[in-house]
Amino acid sequence: MTFKPKKRVGLYDAEFERESCGVGFVANIKGIESREVVKDALTILCNMDHRGARGSEPNTGDGAGILTGISHSFFKVIAEELFGNTSLEVGGYAVGNIFLPKNKKEQRACKKHLEKICKKENLTVLGWRNLPINPKGSDLGPSALEAMPIIEQIFIKNTDDKNDQEGFERKLYLVRKKVSNDLRGSNTLKEAHLFYINSLSSKTIVYKGMLTCDQLESFYPDLSNPEYTSHLAMVHSRFSTNTFPSWDRAMPNRMMSHNGEINTIKGNINWMKAREGSMHSDLYGDQITDLFPVMEKDCSDSGNFDNALEFLTMTGRSIEESILMMVPEAWQKKKTLSKSRKAYYEYHSNLMEPWDGPASITFTNGDVVGAVLDRNGLRPSRYYVTKDDRVIMASEVGVLPIDNQNIA
């Protein structure tokens, strides 16, 4: 087979070709946890390896990761082994994956500060787990190894109303914002840039790093454990475009991933900063200022998008409303839109400007998982719903073998 160079045809010009990341997710539409969901997601990720990038070393990737639900059957056993009988119930505890400085003194300072803020918010830190990793077995490249932070896992128990999981989530978000703002902006920590909370939630957890797609599962042995199950899993293969690769910039983020660029990002960041003076929330009251700045420094455009999405969702909106508020349709002159839908977009346009650019965006809060295209559909995606109650979405077809007879 001979491949010929692409020629300029009409408005098409190969000069404007750009690579983009790979995004995808798989979920059981009835919310049933299984090992198959995790395995399918890892298969999707490996089949999007061509979407990711590498540096000069073939075993140093721009980034790969997976977001899953909190596997209760898995983490409960670990908590009991490490901390004794903790009586953990689904939704009553959180597990967070944390990047820490390499310097042991700074490690202790970061962990102590996180524990202090948790105590202040009436949350019980059960303890820390040295997260099992396998750099040698996963053939981690020299650059990725040199940049790698210390990775630990924290277990936090809800000591307030155990039935109020949403209230617990809001507290965890508050804790994370306060700790991140204090430590990542610290002038006393030489390795402050290495501190990063990948996720801190009772619903979801993120495993990611400066890895290639096929390194992820072997690097984090948790993901190979047969007891590790989930009802949903979101994966991402990174191709760095507007920021350099790093462990913290790998995706998924805490609530989303994307496979393009947000070209309006500078304006979006400035508008979010400008709005902070008038922001309020009945859910946080005076504590809302502890969530500022909403936009974290040294983020990629997807990191900033995640910051905004998380803030909108945690302060009272559904994740669906938050996403449509940030990435609305090009509704102004679309005659086929209903009046009510057009009114919906018009109302929210007074609250926030669009986050625009070629990007297919996947999102989840642990309860809902979905995807949205950019306003011009420049980064298309495909999805299937199957008869065995799965929804499978990715930035391209063919990422998972599916029997045609199984498509609903």
C-alpha cells in the first residue's frame, strides 16, 4: 500500500493539520460495578496509543491516565489491613491520590498541612498508604522517572452526617482547594510544584502520570487487581500541544478530559478572576473565599476548564448544566432550536462566556458520565450503547471490539 501526501483541496490545507489527544469512557448504564468496565477502559486507552505522544525517549510519554469510581470492595479491604476495623460504608469515606515532593521534610510538611485542614473541617484522616508503583516493570523512561513525584494515597472518613454524601464532597473540595492554594503557592517549599492532589473524592479516583498508554496498568498495580471494579471509567492519552508534559498535567483531571485546545483560555481565565468579587453560594456562605482563586496556576487549558467546571458543580449546579454553560451550542442563529432551548442558552450567556476551541470533552462527577463536542464539531467522537447495558465512547471508532449483534 502506498501513502500519498495530502493535497490542498478547496478549503482543506494539510498545513493546518493538528494532532489531538485520545479520550474515551465506558460505563454500565445501570450503575453496576464490574471488573470488565475497568479492563475495557484500559483496552480503549491502549488502542488510542497513537493519539498520545512521546519525547525523545520512546518510553517517556506525554501522559496517560484513568478515572474510575471508588472501588469499595477493593479499598475497604486495604483500609482494614492498614488501619484496622474502620466500619467504612459506600460514600462515607474518600480516597485521594496525592503527588508529593521528593524531599522527605517537605513531604511531611505537605501531609501534615493536609491533615490539619481536614481536622479543621471535621474530617477524620484514617491514614496514608504508600501507593504501589512499578517504574521498572513498566519500563518508565529516564525523563519521566526523573520528574516523578512521590505518590501516596490518603483515606478520609466522613464524621458528619453519613447520609449526606454531597455535603461530604463539598467539604473535600474545600479542603483540596485550601491545601493546594497554600502549598502550591508556597515560597518556603522548594519542591512546591511537585505537590498535586490528583483527586480527593468519595465517588471517583484518578490514576495518571507522565506515562505511555501501555505503561499505566503495569505502573499502578492497583489497576490489575481482580477486586478493583467500577461502574464507569474515563481514560485519556495525552498529546501535549500548548504546555509541556508533566505528571500533574496528565489527564483525566478531577472531572473531565479533552482532546483539543481551548483557544479562548486567556479570556476565560481573566473573566473567572474578575467574577470572584461577586461570587456567592448558599452552600459555602463566607467560606466561598477559601475556594479562590478558582483557577489554579501552572495549569494546562484542560486543567483550567476542570477548575471552572468543578467550581460551578460544587457550588450548586448539576454537572450537565455546568457543561452546557461553558460549552453551549452556537445557538444565536440556529433556526432549528426550540424557543425554550434558545432561552436556556441566552440566559446562561449572561452568566458566562463560551469556552471555545476544537475539543471533544468527556466529563463525570461519579454519578453522571457524558461527553460534549465543541461548538463547531471540530473534534468529533463516536459512541455505542450495547444490549448488555454498556455505553462506550471514544474520539474514534474501533477502540473496543464490539459484536454488531450487541449494539442496541
